[in-house]
Amino acid sequence: METNNLALTNTAEMVSGGYNGPKPVNEAGRVDALHGYEILDTKPEEDFDALTRLASYICETPISLISLIDSQRQWFKSKVGLEVPETPREMSFCTYAILQSDVFEVNDATQNEIFQNNPLVTGEPNIRFYAGAPLINSDGFSLGTLCIIDTVPKHLTERQKDALQTLAREVMSHLELRRAKLSLQEEKDKLENLLRLANSAIDQSFVAGKSEMFVKQESKLIKINACDILWVEALGDYVNIHTDKDRFTVYATMKDMEAKLSPKDFIRVHRKYIIRLDKINAIEDDSAVIEKRNSSNAGHMMNGLMYVPIGNSFKPVLMKRLNLL
């Protein structure tokens, strides 16, 4: 019987697990660390595929894999010469390789007491030779392997082993870089979301506290101070904006005006009217009384006072806003 390059069945790192194979003593932390890379079940990536191909070329094997060992399965991030995306962990050669710090090599699986009855040896893909270099992160967790497989027995040269370990370190570097990019993207998304919220708050604050606006009258833009507006009157697709001295007719809806005028200072009292609260002199019957010294183009005027109708559905809100004694 062939013996492996390390006495796996006697290693101090093996503990009993929930499947027919060994586990590292730091298994729980190892699996958590693997999940932290957010790479399981992701699409192929050329950076990893290039390293897998290179391992196959250098070691002259038809199959090469980047195998990540989850709690119950081994999943292949990259693969050459194999189509299946994963296999059960209990069938995995790599679950033994992650217990090592260097290349784990099985020269002839049919002569190995651990693997000779493995379904991957007795059936497709008819594994005879296996070598795996563990993917060990900076915290000492072995996440999986860069492994090579052949259907005939063989040995790696020392240079090939060194190359396989070097490539495994490159795989680990790509995993770290990928995780760093994901983390940066998450932080970027958070910052952008905060920025959107901040901009939205600023916009709302700007709109709510807007003290002036410009309206187009004939061929020029005229500035109106919000504090000068007495009321706004809807006229179909247009509105009249009344100040003490002037009236401006603009193409807008009452909804547009509500968005532009501060809700702290203005209130809608009718489907056709918005008024400035501090311009109300009195409430008589179902009308708000506003004094307008200049009576030109006023409408609803009586003795220099403007009577703005109050709609029944708007009246409760208006009464709540008034400082009643």
C-alpha cells in the first residue's frame, strides 16, 4: 500500500465531523472565513482561470481545479478538464489537502488505503494521481486548494511542487484582492447612499425653506420673494400668484406650487387656493380673509379685503395650523 506524504489518519489536526472525512480543529472559523470572501457559487473569472490553466501546463495534467471546501461540499471556482461544478466533501481529496501546509500528493489512488474505494477513483473521472497546494489566508485558515489531477499514476518534480505552491499563493492573493474590491464597493455604495440621502434632505430643506423664486413673464424672469406672496389661485393649467402689488400668471399646477412653497409658511385651503398663513387676518364663515392694499386684478375683493374660499376637506388641517385661543 502506498503511504501519503503525511500521515493523515494520525494528524493531530483531525477531529470527528458530520461527514465521512476529517476536519481541521479550526473548522468553524475556517468555514466562516471562507464565506467572508463571498466567492462561493460565483461566475468564472479569468484571473482565476489563468492560474488554473497554468497549473495544468506546468504539472502536465489534464485536470486542474481551484477547489474551495465548504462545510459539506467542495466547490470549484475554476476548473480545467472537469465539467461538474462541485462534489460532496466526503469524496474530496482536497478535504485532506487542507490539513497540510505544503503540497499533498497521492501518486496512485488505487494503491492508497484512504482513496482506493473513492467513487472518483472507481468511477469517473478515474483519478489516479492527485496533488493539492492549500490556499491559506493571512489568519491561517485553509480555504481550499489549487489541485491537479491525472488519470494515470505519476510524481511531481520538486520544481513542479514549488510552482504549484507559488500558484496557490497567487490564487490566495487574487481572493484577497477580490474581497478588498468587494469591501471597497460596499463602502462606496454606502457612501453614495448616504450622499443621496443627504442631497435629498438638502433638496427638501432647500425647497421647504425657499425664500424666493423666479417666474417667466413675457420675455423676462422676475424674482418673487415668498414672503410677499399672499395666495396662489389655480386657473386650469396655469396659476395666478398674488402679491400685495402684483399678480403673476405662470404655467404650473397646484402640486408644483406646493412643492416650491414652504409648508411651514403656506397651506392649501381649497383645491384652487394656497394661502400664506401669516397673511390671514380672519376666518369668516368658510373664507380666509386676507388684506390686500392694492385692489387691482384682485378678484373676490371687498373693502380692500380678499376672501379666499376654504374647502370642507381642507378646513380641519387649516384649523389645526392656526394658533387659536
